[in-house]
Amino acid sequence: MTARLDQLRRCHFAVDLGASRTRVYVKGAGLVVDQPSVAAVNTRTGALIAVGELAERMTGRTPHYIRVVRPVSGGNVVDIEMAQRMLRHLLGDKVRRTLRRKAFLRAAACTPNDADPLGRRAAIETLVGLGARRVELVDTLIAAGVGAGLPVERPEATMIMVCGAAATQLAVVSLGSIVASERIPVGGDAVDHAIVQHLRHQHELILPSQSVRPLQLALSGNGLTPQGPASTEIHGLDVATGLARSVKVDTAAVRDAIQTPFTALFDGIGKVLRDCPPDLVADLADRGIMMVGGSALLPGLDQMLRQATGMPVSIAERPELCAIEGLGAMLEGRVEPLELNLPAE
């Protein structure tokens, strides 16, 4: 990773294009963009109406000629043109003018560990459309590990779990490289879907599909842990009448409902550990799992992982920003490569 660090230090800005949020770090200025990866388009004229938080608030509330789109899915850009337009508006004229003054604009971007060549090409083309002459791609797991303060450059095992909206990425990292990894198509959206289905089937209640995350809206604090409240009141629409109705929901039943998507997560951890050398697994028994990503804040998730794996589990400080902060640390030169002090021959 030494050569990669030298190249990253020459970059002028970094982008973390996530399925849920887009974040941009500009060298010397810090984090300048942290907005939802959403855009609203007028289908009649093709004009971009809104991006970010305003576009997200429009979801489910627009007339027929306005379409709300997400140009990023599962960590990969699925609509290059729309992603470019969204980024231009999120950056704003002032930041774009600053970047355009660079003689040879370089950029860095996060990509999932299992991204195929088309996904990597889409990320590069998106930033080239913003004026970048060269784009460096960094594995999201490595960037998140650096942002979480993990010693990814040392010969020590570190397990990191990036909990995203669409998927969860697991990896054991040592010497700046990934030793074993697994991508599980279960994220915060799957948990939300499980809760929505539970309310629909057990209580005949429909939650507003495009509101704030149903889990965070319905349950406050530590509601999904055994020490949380026994029940909580939820407002929604009655399936039969379509009228507003409130019901009291047993949080223990909700915990059972979200266990199903988490089963795949526990299986993924076991597979990664089986693929690791014994010496690294011994390291992990002491250090445990570091959780990063926005979905790491789901109440009770860390406790479920401790019970299922028997390993220490910790959540990074500001886990949703770890990937972009890791990229920023590489850009600013705050990450030093491992130097070997070999005797002279």
C-alpha cells in the first residue's frame, strides 16, 4: 500500500458515493458535502429540481412528472450521468471553481471490495466527468479501517464490519491488505423492511414507506435491546380502511422479526473466520470486531453480535463518517506506511 499512499497524497479531493449518502472531502478544507444520494428530476424537461436532503423529502410526495432517483445502488454507480449532475450541485459553484484551478486534478473514490470492472469503471467515469484527470480507487474496507483508527498497516489482524444501507461488508485486514472478506446483501434497508412487514402482517398497519427510517422512527433509544421499553406506540395507516391509526407494538416481537436478516450476517462472520490463518484468528479473539457505517448505529445490533459470536464488538466514533475520514487522512498524509528497518547487506 506504500505506492498507493504516495499516489493518494497527490489527490485533491475524495468522494464516498454510498447508496444512502454521498460525502466529499476536499484536501485542506475537510468534509464539504454530506448529503443523501438522491436527486429529483422533471421528466418533462429533464431538469434537475433538487438534490440531497430536499430531494429525499420529496420521495413519495411528488406529482407524476417529477421522478426521485438514486444513482448509486449497493455502493456502485448505476447512473453515471445522474451521479455527475448530483455531485455538481452538491459541491456548489465555489468548491467546483476551486477544484478547476488545479493544473492536474486528481481524485480518490471508495469502491466495494467485490466491485467488478464495470463498477470500478463507473466510479472513475463519474469523477472524470467532474474534471478529474486521474482517479485513485480505494477499497471501502481499508478506508473505513483507517478512519476508525485501526492499525491496518501493522502485521496484526483487524476485523472490520462496514454496515451499509444495502449490504454489509466484512473483512480481516493485516499489513494494509485484505486477508479474507465477505459481502452480505443485508443492511439497514433489510432491517427496515423486516419491521415494516412485521407491522403489516401482525398489526395490519402500513408505515409511510418513504418517511424517516422506520426503525429509528418507531423505536427510540435502546428499544431493540432486552433492557429497552417493553412496548412502543407507532402511528401508521390501517390496511383495511386507509385511515390513520396507532398501535402498541411489543418490542420483543420486533427483535424476533429482525433476527431473520441478521442470520446471514452471523453466517458471514463465521465464513470469514474460517478463511483466516489461525494466528490472525487468535489476534481477533482479543481485538474483536469494529463496526463502522451508518447502520452500525441500529440499536441493539452490537449486542446481538456479541451474543452470537462471543467476540468483543465495538462501534467506531462517528461510524457513518469513517470511510470518508479515512480517505481524507490518506490525502492529507496522516497515514504512514510500514517501514522495514533491514540491516545493510
